[in-house]
Amino acid sequence: MSGSRTGSGRPRRRTRKVANRAVAMEPQTRPNWVKAVRAVAWSHLPRNPRVVAGVWAVIVFAIGFMVLSAALAPVRYDLEAGQVAPEDIHATRTIVDRVATERARQAAAAEVSDQYEINSQTTADAEAVVAAVFAAIRELNSSQGSYSTRETGLIDAAGTYGITMDEAAVSAALSASPDVVDSLELRLRSVIENIMQAGVKAEYLDAAHAQAAARVNALDLTYGQEVLLNSIAQVVIVPNMHFNAHETQARREAAMAAVLPVEILKGQVIVRAGDLVTSDHLSILQDLGLLRDKPAWGALLGICLLVGLMEAGVGLYLYLFDHSLLLSVRRLSLLCLLVILTMALGAAVRSFSGYFIPVAAGTMLIAVLLDIRLAIFTAFVLGPFVGFMVGNDLRFALVAVAGGLTGVFAVSRLKQRSDLMRAGLLVAGANAVAIAAVSTLAGRSLFELATARDMLWGAGNGVASAILTIGSLPFLEDIFGVLTGVKLLELANPNQPLLRRLLMEAPGTYHHSIIVGNLAEAAISEVGGNAALARAGAYYHDIGKIKRPYFFVDNQFGGDNPHDKIAPSLSALIITSHVRDGVALAEEAGLPKEIVDLIRQHHGTSLVSYFYSRAAEGEDAEHVVEEDFRYDGPRPLTREAAVLMLADCCEAAARSLARPSPGRIEGLVRKIMKDRLDDGQLDESPLTLQDLDIMAGVFTRILSGIFHRRVEYPELSPRDARAPGARNGKNQNGRNGNGRNAGVGARPGNGRSSANRTGNDGNGRAGSEQGFTGRRAGG
């Protein structure tokens, strides 16, 4: 409309000046520092979503890497053997003391003696020699040869086996009877068998010989018999135990394996301040990675892979299930900021207890500000991150996931900010139960002091998460321009400054807005959309009428109509300016962009038909341009904006019906919808014809309940007035038959002209049925 000209162009410029001055007078409600933060933040961010996503990916990766590095890669020391320890050095995790364990294993192996095995063949050979010698003795004793011949034969036979017999032994052998020979053989066999079966080692051969001689001498024998048996025993008793290297090694390995590893427990002091560092200390520090001998490339690579995997998981989820967030600079920035803050808070408080890390605060904020499903997925990512942060402990991860999911569930139906404290209490309870569960699984009693302490930390986590969420939510809403359900409920509060001004300065418009809010909310609930946004937007859609309230029929209350005294072009300018004025007031008051868009779009580019018709019938009709009598637009772009437009028109039109009935109201509603559809006002909105049909039913039902016909009470004569109950009748008549009743419905009997009827917004909203049928005259 900026390039069009009418016969009343000058008044239009004056009106804009007045509007601008009025806008400047509107008080600011948003703190200046919030505006400054928003301006700085969004002015320095790139506009390309891909660039922003890449920048945030690098930032989140870097911070996650630093947080895990600080937790998993501890301080390292430059020490050598013989130096004095500068401070108490504690084990950062539980490890096996390799040196001490190896020392214990070697000691166990040393206690295992060498393993030998008895050679049964050696025993059999000894017994065979004994049998052969005594067989020779029997043979020589039974022969008829001379003594010397037999003596020589026995010495030779014994010599064959290396046995040397002196004269006493030979004499005892050759003079013994067969029974004595048999007895001597049996006794010798018994001595040899006992000694050989016990085993004879080479190094203990002399001891075995001495043992054999002692046993022989203990027998009841003659001297010659003793010499005979000892001479044989000293030869046939030989080592029969051989070293078994394989068995010895196996037993020693088994003894070493049975030794339990010597552990250095997490937190145990390795070396105290002032003590000399030994090689054993250095070995333990080396295994813990606490020596600054070389970079811990393996640990750093593992941390990089871990953080990268988590970040890739979130990115994949967004790409598959919430791609719109990747394309929204503000929403993506908000998500990354919340993740970073959660990680930073975790790093700050993990020294107190891993159960105090407020994962629930991050998930609750993500659920309220962004998306519940995304919050659930984030809980499953931040939980393991917490577990790694506090020393690869699964218990902390499980508790963090339980608390985060409970927080999401608790805020899924958030109605007011005070509900966040209730959510914090639920998180506290869930954390306590989860800690009790993991403690029991770890073998700890629920009545131990350590378990009770951990449960208190978990409960404190829930309360702290609620406090953090309550405190940060308003600032995040303002800085990132996020419109939450809680914010919409607050905006719909009648005590809001703009709504109080609307009530005090334009009460008719205020009540009209309340009814439109009811219509829009009910319709959106049926066709789908944000019902809370539709209601809040309806409450504010006509706040621009605060600038010049008496130019609109809502607020004239039977007085003179100022439009009767000005040109139609100026009237159209004033009527259409209430949209611009409303946008200016809303922006100045810091209302969310979604509300401002509803104000800007609620008339679309519709025609101010009444004043256009008056101008077309005037003397300067040939210079009348239709575009000068249309709203600036844009047309409704969302469901909420389209529903608000139709609810606004239908409510105002229904007021003009002289005899409202459900049938007439439904016909009027459907006609208005058809007119808006024919005029192209709904072309850019996502509403379907089926949606319009559903909305027509909703509007008809609600408007029929509001503008139903009332019973007119007859006038009472003075005599009737004095009758019992007359006062009640008068009161009812006064309430239902006077101008107040008319003001709620069609306002009959106010004596205003047709210009009055169309002075509300000029497009037929407050006109009669004739105003709607002639809305597009000349267009």
C-alpha cells in the first residue's frame, strides 16, 4: 500500500505520525540486557545452518574432549628413582601391581620342590640280580665239587654283577642249608624292595646304602650272613628316582597361577609426600599413566573416538527424526548450549559426587524448550558420558539415565512453572531408588552410611536440577525466542500489562478478544495445532485498537461515530492501522514472534469493504484504488493464523444478527468462510476443506451458546409491581431487556448509523448481514 494514492493521502501520513508517537510511548517490558544478549548473539552467528551446525559440532566436541580428558587423563609427574615425592600421589583407578604380583608368584613357585619319578625297571633289575646270585649259591651248594671249586664259582658268579664277596660271605653262603639260603634271599629282597620303592636319589645313594646295612644288621643273622647280604645290597641298590622337569614346571606354574593379583585400589596412596621414589613406585605410576615420559596417545585417541561417537549418534538422530532442528540456527544453538552447560556443570560438581551431576536439568530444559523425544535420546547419551566422567563407572551412568528420563516424564505435561519443582522432587526420588538398586547389586547394604550418603547426593541432584531449570528457563526463552506452553499460559494471564490496558482502554475489544480466544482454541483442538498459541494470539490480536479505541464500534457504546466526519480513505487507513499498531505494541512489549505474526496476519489482505463502497460511490470514484482499502497482510501462513482470522470474523459478525439462532449462525459462519476462501485469504495456510467444515461446526456450537435468544419479560403495571415477587421480575427484566443485554448480542436499539455498524474494522465484521453480502462491492 505504500505506493498507492487516494484523495486523502495527507491524513494518512498524519495518522501514521500519530501511530508512531503512540508506539514510542509504549513501556518496555523486556530487560535491556536480554535484548543486548540476543542482539550480540544472533548478529555474530552465521546465517547458513550448515555452517552453524559445523561450528557447534567442533565446539561441543572440543568441550566434551576437555571434560573427559580432565577426568580420564589425570595430572602426570616427572619423577625418577631416588627423588623425593612432591606430594601424596594417589591411584586414579584400580590396577594390578605388576611388580608385587610377580614377586608373590615367584615366591610361590620357589616353594614347589623338584619333582622326581621312580623307575620301576631299576627295582626289577635289582631283584633279578638278587635272584641270580642266590640261584648260583643254590647250584654250587648242590654240586659235588670241592670247596675251593665252589668258592671260585661263587666269586665269579657274583663278580658278573659287580658284587665282591670276601671269605666270610663266601663261607656263609656255601655252608648254608637250602632253607637258610631261601630265608636269606627273602630277607634281602624285603630290605631292597622297601628302600627302592621309597625311591633312591643319586645324591642320597650313600644314605640308602647305610639304611640297607642298618636293616640287614638288625636281622638275627651271623656275621658271615650279614656280610653276604650287605655285599649284595650295596651293589644292587642304585638310584631309581629321576628328575621330571615337565612335572616340576607344571606344578610351579600352577602355584604361580593360584596367587591372587596384588591390586592398587583407586584412591590408594602410592607414595607419600617426602618419601623417596623407588623403582616399584615408578612401575606403578607408569601403569597408571602418571609419568610424564611420553604422551598418552592411546588414552587421547580413545577419548576422541568416544566423544565423536556420541556426537555422531546425536547428529544421526537429528538427521533422521528431527531434521528441522538442524536447519534452525536458534534451536540447534540452544540444544548445543544445553549439552555444553550440562557437561560443564558435571565437570564442576563431580568432585563432590558423581550422583550430583545434574543431567536431569539438561533433559528437562530440552524437553520444555525443544522436544520430548530429543530429550529422551539425550538422556541416553549424557548418562554414559557421566559414567565415563567419574571413572568408567556404570553405576553413575545408570542413575544419570534414570534421573534424566524421570525429569522428561515429569515435565511432559507442564502447566505452570511451579510444576518444575514437583518434577525435581520426582527426579530426587528416582535417583534415590536407582542408587539404592545399584548399591544393592554391588553388595552394599541399604543401611550403610555410604549408601545413605549417596542417596542424599542423588536426592539433592533432583532438587538442584529443578532450581537450575526454574532459574534458567525464562532467560533461555527470551534469548532464544522459544515459545513454550508455560510462556503461552503466562501471556494469556489477564494481568499482563497489555491485556490490562486493553481491558481499561478498549473494554469492548477486550471481551471480543476473549470470545475469539475461546473459538480459536476450540477449533485448533479439533483440526490440530497449538491451541495455547491460538488462544494467546487471539487475546492480543486487536491490541492495536488501544491507540484509537473510539474509532471501532466495539468501544463506542452508543456515542457518535467519528467515521461520519472523515473521508472513507482516512477511515480505511485508521481501521487497517490497528494491525500495524498492534505489531508495534507487541514488539515493543517483547511479545514472542509467533504472537506478533498472528497479529500481523489475522486480517490477511482482506478488503475494508464498507469504506471502499463509500469511496466508490463518492464524487472521486474514478480515483479509488481497491488496494488502498486492503490490509497490508501477509495472508495467514499457519493454522493458528487462519483459524484466528475466521474466529475473529465469525464472532464479530454473529454479534450483528438481530435474531440469532443456530441455523442462522451456521449459515453466517459458512458464508464468511466461503468469502475468505474465495478472496484467497486461506491460500497460503495449511487448512483443508475438511478442516473448515469441522471449524464451522465448532464455531456454530460455541456462538449459539453465547448469542442465544433470551426471554423478553413484559412491562409490569404499578399494581403488578406491588405484587409478591414483582421486585424479582423487575430485576430480571432489567438484566435481560435493557441495553446491557443488547450489548452482548446484536446491540439493537442504539440508534447508530450504518457507519457505526461497520466502524469496527471496516471489513464487515461488525456490520449487519447486509454488510457481509455487500462486502466485495466493486471488487
